[in-house]
Amino acid sequence: MAKQQMRIGTRASALALWQAEWVKAELEKRYPEMEVTLTKIKTQGDKILDVPLAMVGGKGLFVKEIEEAMLRGEIDIAVHSMKDVPTIFPEGLALRCITEREDCRDVVILRPGVKSWKELPQGARIGTSALRRKSQLLHIRPDLQMVDIRGNVQTRLQKLTDENLDAIILAAAGMHRLGYTKQIGEYLSVDVSIPAIGQGALGIESRIDDAEINALIDFFNHPESDWAVRAERSFLKTLEGGCQVPIACHGTVAGENLTLTGFVSDCEGVKCLKKTITGSVHDAEKMGVSLGEDLLILGAGKILNEVYQHETFNVDKEDV
């Protein structure tokens, strides 16, 4: 009998490889006889380093080439950061599992001597390319200067010094996974910075008709994370937004109850809409749709249209 195999497609960044290696290790632990290999795939988003990604289209820039390899039968599954995954999949592919979520909060890395981002002086320079993060912090501190930074975790951390920044904002999950927890200066509460859709969770994508592979990976799915993230994604899909606009959503599960908070803003954090609803976890995706429709009624469409017409907005497609 041939030895069972599993081929994992992944980006080649340090964080993407950490994530894929974790999935590989979990598979080998569960199926000791299985041969698990990684296939590193360079995506369009990895190649564009000097242009705002929103100017070339934000959706799918970090997954398209991996999905094409899966459709060609070159890999069996793909491991993604959930916030990189578009809400619509190519025909024949689907999101099979959502893993248990890491800390989904944003974090601030501060220059030496500063204890909190609130203590930063007037006009302090903050590094982040995420409009979601920019708009929420500017809503509280409109004096801050937001500086676009791109690159992987290590590159962004180095820019704190290289670009004379007062602070940079990243995701807690990536910092934890790569062993940079000690460099975190402060965790931002979700009341200050609502996370990106799916932040902190990993998604495993596979071919819909590959019953054998799907049965082998189903153990990765974490119900509470699945409910929360799918609710967030249905909110995003209802607003027809991508990661290149200031949209945020955060779901939390307690027993059979799901609490979902949605946020839409302009680039400067002046026009902001925010609403929280609660319901049953079994209505997770319906809740996301309902919350999105509520914000559209309140004027989210007009705000987002203005953002789309902005010529210089960037995108937070990152490793953190």
C-alpha cells in the first residue's frame, strides 16, 4: 500500500512558513505514517514591494497563485492567514477548516522610553499601512502622523529605528508565533482597535471534491473560531469590501452566544460607524449579513465609496 501523502502550499515568508510548519507537525503527530511536504509559492503580493497594493487590486494577491497550484493538482491543501483570504473562492475550492484563533488584538511596538502609545508626543510618527488601524487611532488621536510601512515582521520591526518612528502597529498573533512577544510594548484593546476580519486565525483551503484529503484535515477546525470568523467574513462580504478599506469586525463566542461588532470609517477616522449585535452561533453568517446591512443603512456605503475614490490609500496585506 502506498504511503499516504499530503502536500501543503504556502507563501515563503517567515510567518507563512511557521504557519505551514505548524500544520505539517500537527498532521505528522496525528498520522505518523503520513509523508507531509511543503511547497513554497511566490504570490503577486510578494512580488510587489514598492507600490501600494490597493493600486493593483487588494483581493487575492496573497492566495491566487497558491489556489492555481491546487487546481492543477500540484498541492493538496493551502494554509493561509485568514485575513488574507478573499470571501469568494475559485470554482472547485473552499475554505475547509478554521483553526483555533490566536490573540486577535493589535499591538504597539514603542520606541525606548515610552510606556504607552497614549503618552506619545503631539505629531508622533506611527508606522502602519493598514487603513483600519490608521482610522481607529486617528479617531482618538488626530494629531498622529501615520507612516506607510510594508514588509514582513522583521522588516517592519527594523523600520522603527531605520525610519525614526515613534511606534509601529502589528498583530499580536504574528509577533507571538515568531517569538517576538518581548518586543511588544502594549496590547490595544478591541475597544481602541477592532481587529481585521479573521485576524489571528489560520484557514485551510482544499478541493471540494477531494473527500479523502478533507476527511484527514477536518480535525483542525475549531468550532468557536469558525463561527466567529465566518460571521466576520459574511459582514465583509455584505459590505463588498476588501482589506484595502477601513473595515473591521470582531466576533466572540460564549457558549451558544455570538457577539459581533462591526466598524466602517473614512481614512481619517472622522466619519465612523460602529455597531454590536448578539445572537446564536448557529446563525453566525446570517448575523454578519445583518450587521453589514445595518451599517449600510446608517451610511457605510457612502463612506466606503469615498475611500475607494481616494487615490493614495494603501492596504494592510502583511505578515502581521
